[in-house]
Amino acid sequence: MKDKFIELTLGSYIISHGYNSKNKEMMEHVPSDKFSKKIVPISRIKSVSEKYILTNYVDGRWIYWEYNEDYETVKSMLV
């Protein structure tokens, strides 16, 4: 099966590294002062909110990307 991709303009992001022994999510905030275009495989996208697009990442991690496009635009690209 061939992967499909979308182009998004992404900025700051948050990496979820899993959970600690007290079941608290371990988050790493990575700020960016600008947005840049990236090609994202649709198969990596788990959800989209009005501010973030959630994708899977390496080694079972998750990444929450801020995106610059309008929510309805991203929705129409995926539906």
C-alpha cells in the first residue's frame, strides 16, 4: 500500500515520551519562532484539533504539532 501525504505548515511542537511511574505523561515542549512547510504521511496522523495535529513519532512516542492552516482546510485535505 502506498502512503499518501499532505503538506502542512508546522511550528512549535510537544513530544509525549510516555508515562512515568506515577502515570503522569512526560511532555517535552519544543518552541519554534517560525512555521515551516512539511510533508506528513496521512497514516501517521491520529487526530486534528483547532490548534494541534497529533502524529505518531519514533519509539512509540506521540508529537503534537502546532499548524498554521485553518482547521477546515486541514479537515478538507483529510476527508
